[in-house]
Amino acid sequence: MPAVSKGDGMRGLAVFISDIRNCKSKEAEIKRINKELANIRSKFKGDKALDGYSKKKYVCKLLFIFLLGHDIDFGHMEAVNLLSSNKYTEKQIGYLFISVLVNSNSELIRLINNAIKNDLASRNPTFMCLALHCIANVGSREMGEAFAADIPRILVAGDSMDSVKQSAALCLLRLYKASPDLVPMGEWTARVVHLLNDQHMGVVTAAVSLITCLCKKNPDDFKTCISLAVSRLSRIVSSASTDLQDYTYYFVPAPWLSVKLLRLLQCYPPPEDAAVKGRLVECLETVLNKAQEPPKSKKVQHSNAKNAILFETISLIIHYDSEPNLLVRACNQLGQFLQHRETNLRYLALESMCTLASSEFSHEAVKTHIDTVINALKTERDVSVRQRAADLLYAMCDRSNAKQIVSEMLRYLETADYAIREEIVLKVAILAEKYAVDYSWYVDTILNLIRIAGDYVSEEVWYRVLQIVTNRDDVQGYAAKTVFEALQAPACHENMVKVGGYILGEFGNLIAGDPRSSPPVQFSLLHSKFHLCSVATRALLLSTYIKFINLFPETKATIQGVLRAGSQLRNADVELQQRAVEYLTLSSVASTDVLATVLEEMPPFPERESSILAKLKRKKGPGAASALDDGRRDPSSNDINGGVEPTPSTVSTPSPSADLLGLRAAPPPAAPPASAGAGNLLVDVFDGPAAQPSLGPTPEEAFLSESWERWGRGMRTGAHPGHPVPLPLPPRFVCKNNGVLFENQLLQIGVKSEFRQNLGRMYLFYGNKTSVQFQNFSPTVVHPGDLQTHILSGLGQPPTKRVAAQVDGGAQVQQVLNIECLRDFLTPPLLSVRFRYGGAPQALTLKLPVTINKFFQPTEMAAQDFFQRWKQLSLPQQEAQKIFKANHPMDAEVTKAKLLGFGSALLDNVDPNPENFVGAGIIQTKALQVGCLLRLEPNAQAQMYRLTLRTSKESVSRHLCELLAQQF
């Protein structure tokens, strides 16, 4: 870079910066800036032409003012004029101003392009570098179209200086990332690859970055780079630190270039040429050998550079997966890092060993470190390291160590961080299922899992144990005995009650011979849990009771008494009421033979891939699917428990209460029954081939309704009759509780609501706008799908304001809707209004203004508490972010009112930028509380918002983000 003369010091700029720094208040700073802007504007508009130095000085001041956060709306033309200067400092300031302030859609782009074109053609290396930097910084498509053809020519030209080649390579990389279609590399490919042989290490480093990006799209075109990359890597690895003095970093020769070359080689399979492959293996062995040598410096920079090369080397060895000796050596080297004092090294070692565990060559070597990994799981202070240790235990598990690993993971689960408990539960369930040496151990493990972490045991987990017990005759008696003993605990999780209800209802007769588990004892034990359970579990237990009448006739009178009780026949929940009525009638009028037919034992479930494994893949994300797929074959498994090729599940599990009798649709074709022999445990009824989307009921639904399918084949009862397509909910009701919900020429529906914690009350006002009376007026609340398991809403009328079936012309009637939020939900309940007007039937279906944010309780937090909680909610699935253009005028007071109406508390003096809005609150449901933090960043200049929400539940984050983004 040319030297800056003493006269280029720009004393005026220094004085201005000093004045700004000496300002005592924000007002004083703004006053000084406005004064300077007025002075600069007058100078630019004056009659006297400014020299280059003055233009440079004033443009610099404008740039500084912009960097302080103030808008600059003039001076762009003067900056463009500086580009034509022959002085380096003036040209540099011009390019700097353009790179920072000029928009890619500016009208000045053509003038700038002409100046850049002149500098590129000048053959002055300094000016060429400035022009290339500007192209890369702006990176607009118009600039790409103008210079994409010229830059490759500059890059490979024999007379280009090394600094120009470096800049050209990085500029081309920037344009390629922005607009890949604008970079034609066909004719330049071979010459660009040849840059790997360049004498200048800076050129090689830039060229490797460019080639790595290009070869990912066209690997065959750049295949010749393999031998050149190996050759260059060999020269670096075998060199001493004194050979590459300009590129040696704390006694490590060219560490950044080495890492880039190793990453480039990971884009291709192992070299086919034996000589090249031998040279590469020698390089990799040299890196592993150097890792064993004592450090040449005690400074952390030395170890960081050395370890960066080592870990990239191990990544390449794992990628090739063809050299058993190197894989084992890599595993041993990583094993040394497992007890290193540096947390980051332990984390990286565990992460790399997870991948090594999937290789047939290194799996046994990884298993030798099991004790160290278990100790890390118990003693590590960093939760991310503990999570990687759990991942590694999962990856190294096979039939020989399954019991030990499952036992340790269960022990860890009792104290595990809440953020990873569900993932640990899924892994334990998969391992217990996959490597079960006997089914009794599997049953014991899953029941223990429910006991330890019942809140985190998803439906997929306990569904699986029911399927396996149903399909295995030899474990049914043991399962009934074990679950009976588990239910005797004073505190019993609801999932345990579900499993117990199903298994005892099907196989309770297998343990009925023991006086300690006689039929009355079994019924009494289950019924003692009834009043503590949710509606779905009570529904399952009612089905268990009717099964008991078939299995144990001596319990018939007792069970009929329970079904006949007023709390069942007049239950507020329509499903429980309907079950009680129908089960009581069935037990009273049906003969023994009919009961035996209707309530016979469930048939075996068809075998498909495990939905637990599919759920774990979805939870880990698409990038982790290969790590979860068992790429190696366990030689001791004999393909009994792990022989199914996994396919991601795309079928959701139906709600247990979605269909009382299972009669809404014809039953799916019967699948062939499971083999009675040693079946594959990684099979499931939930995740079948994509060509068969109708997979039949879940085990719980099947248990509740399969028998009724045969008994009531001719019946067709739907919980919700067909309704018109619901009208969309007006967005304003997300942040408002009152207003007109619907209006046409006949009817007006108004709403007024209030919410507190997980409860709400909504007043609905129906106004007849005509002079004709409405007949058969009937409003009904509808819960689509399984919404009733998430939110309860029932219409109640005070005695003085009961809605009659007739609404006179011009009259208004009122109804009251009581609401209880049980769990988080995505879709609101529906309001169906039916009536007759002039003899013609009218039907209308609306979405009620009940969204999840209505149960928001605002929470005041100090700045320190907010940021601490913000960091805790740092998992990718806990954050939802949306950048969107403003659809309404950006008014701060309106925005504040909308955020308050949304339900969150607005926190002052938390965000460093006073223009931003920060809020906090808690979603209150009956089942759980979901903490929520939000940050809204308006950009008035661009007329855009960035909204970020972090909650403790992924679905809530996404849904709240979508709801709130609609308001702006």
C-alpha cells in the first residue's frame, strides 16, 4: 500500500472527531453534527470548486457521521468523483464511502461501474485491488453482470501481481456466492486449479477458498485439484517452521492453508491414483505423529493452530472411512482429548468420536473409551459436553454393552438438564428396543423410564411398548405383573396409568390367579388413579373397565355402578359422558357371546419402522439423520433387532380422543399379522411407506375403539358434523379482545372477552339485522381434530339470558363461552351458527378469537435476568425469527400498543438500542407453563422489522412469531 504523506493527516477531521468525543450529552453531539452537516452541504453547493483533499476530508466526515448512526442523504456524487483521482488516499476514501453507503439499486451504480472498469484496465495493482474490493463489498447483481467475465481473466493473467490475484479470487468467490449463474468458469477452470501451484502462499490460500466453493456444484470439473492439493499439503506438512517464515503461526507452518486444503479434499472420495493416495496417507500419518510430539510453545495460539489441523485431518480420515489403521489412530488420539482440561477440546473429541463410532473399522476402538465417556456424562459441568457424551454413548452402543449404557443413561436422566431430557428418553427407548436380549428387560427399562422422566416420555415411546407386548405372547404375563406392581406406587405418572390401563385391560387375566392381583384388586388399583388423570386417560380407563367386564364377570356389578354414577353419566366432557352411557348400555343389554366378540383381545400390530427413531431424527434435524442411521451392522445382532432401513416419518399420531368409536371412516386394509417368532423390534404401525398414508388407529385409539368397530359396523356417528369452510380470523383480534367478529346483511356477531392465566370468558352477541325472525337459531362450538385435548370451551348461559331458538327481528341475544387452556394449541376452536331465515337454512362457521397469546401473562424482568434467560433459551429449536416488510406505518406508540395487546410486558432499558422493543411473559396452560421472550427491531429507513422469539417449546416459538408478525 502506498505510503500516506504527512499532508494527508486531515486535521479538520481529527478536530471534528475530538469535538464529538468531548460532547457531554446526546443533544450536544447532535447539535455539533448538524452544524458540520450544514457546513459540508454549503461547501459542496458553493461556487468555488473543491480540490481533491477537501472532498476527501468532507467525505470522510460524512462517513464518520454515518458510522455514528445518523442518516446521510448527500455527498454520494462527490465520493464518486474521488474515484477518478490519481491519488491513492482520495481513491481509497471514495471506494470506502461507496462500499458503506451506496445502495446496490442506486442510480450512481453505472458511474461507479465505469470508474471501476477504468481502474481494472489501468494495470495499477493498487487501484485494481481497490476496485476488486469494492465489487466484493457491494456484491450486487448488476456489478456481477458487469465484471463477472473480467475478473477470471485478471485472476489467471500471467502479468497480474500476487496481491491482485488474491483480491480477484476472493472477489470472484463473493460474486459466485451471491449469483452463481453469473460466474462462467468453463474456459478458466484448468487455469484456476493450476493456481494451487502458485509460489505465493496468499494466492494459494485465496484460490483454495474459491475452488472449494466451486467444486461443490461441479465436482467433476475440478477433479484435477486433488493431486495438486495433496502435493501442496505434503510440502506444508513436511516443512519445518523455518521454511515458511512469512506463513508460520506460532511454530505451525501455514495452519489456515492446511485446514482449507483438508476441507477441499473432503469434497471428493479417496484418490484413485495409488501414488497420490499413498502421498496423502503419508501426510495424514505425519499430522497424527506431530500431534504426539511435545509442544514447541506453551501459548494457547500454538495449541489452537496445531489442533485445528489435527481435527480437520481426523475429519478427512472419517470421510474416507477406508484406512483402518488411520481410523484407529485417530480414535486413540481423540481418546487422549477426552480428559483434556480444555472444555472445547473435550467437546470436539466427543463429537468426532460419535462419527467414528459408525465405522466398522473403528467401532471397537471407540468402545474402549466407554468408562471415560460415562464419567464425562456424570461429572462434566458444561451441558453441551454432557449432551455430546450422551450422543457418543448412543453411537457406541451394541449388544455387548447395551445394558451398561442404558443403565448409565437412566441414572443420568434423574439429574439431566431439562433441555435434553426428551432426547435422552428417546435414545434410551431406542437402545432398549434395538438391543433387547430379552423382552422382560425391555419392559422393565421402559417402565423405569416412565417412572424417572414421565413428563418427557412422548406418546411414541409408550405406544411402542404396548405394540411389542401385544405382538409377543411370551412377555404379556410378565408385562401385566410388572405394570401392576408399578401402579402400586403412591405417586404414579399418568403415562404409567395409560400403559397399565391398556396392558391390564388386555392381559390382566394372566395374573388374576394370584390373590394379590385378583380382578377386584386390579380394578380397585386402576380406579384409584381415575380422578387424578386427564380426560384422555379417563377415556382409556373406561374402556379398560368394559374390557374387565368381559375378562372378569365378577366385577360387572362394581363397574356398572361406576359407569352409572352421576359424575360419569352427567360428565361435562361429552366424550366421557358418551363412553359411560354406551359402555353401560352395552354391558347391560349384550349377551356374553356378543361381549366376547366385541371386546376380544387386540390382534397383533403390523410391523413397520419405529416411530421413536423417526422422532429422534426429526428432533436432531435433517443434518443429523446420517448419524442416527445405523450405518454399521452389529455382528452380534443377527439382524433381529436392527434390520429395517429407516425412513423418516411423515404421519402424525391421531389423538386418543379423536374418534370415540372409530367409525368415521372405513377401516384400513388389514395388515398381515406379526410373526410369532423373534420379530424385528424396530418396527411400528405409525411410520409406514408413503404410498399408504392411512395407517389405522394408534394403540390407544385401537384399544378404545377396535372392538366397537365390529359391533357397530353400521353406525356412523361423527363427533362434529360437516361444517362450511370456516372464515379466517381477522388479524386485529390477535391483539384485541373486543369488536365485531362478523357482519353481513342478515347477522352481526360481536365479541367481548377477558382472559386470566389459563382461563377465559367470552361474551358473544348475536344481532338480527333484519325484520324477520330467525328460526331454529343454534350456535355450537366445534373443536377440529384433537383440539379438545388442548383447549376446552363450552357454551354456558346465565338463566336470565338464555338464547332461545327464535331471535326476533332487530333483537340481540348473548351467550357466554367459558374457556380453559389445557395445552398449547395452533388452531382456534370454531363457532358454527345455524338458523333458518325465511324458511331457507343458513350456516356459518367462524374461527373464534382464541389464540395462544390470549393466555400470556406479562412478566417484569430486570435487564440482567432477561439476558440470562435469553442465553438459556439458546437451542436452535427454541428460537423463531422472521424478517419482514412493514405493512402499516411504523409508529412507535402503535407498535407499543400492539405488543401490550399481544400480552407481553414491555421491558424498558434492556435493549442497548432504544428503538427496539423487548418483552417477556409466560404462556399459562393447565399442563405446563411456557416462558417467552421477544425482541422486535424496527428499521424505519428500510421499512422492515426483525422479530425474534425464544420460548421453551419449539411449536410455541414458531406460532407466536407468525401471529405477531401479522400485526405489523
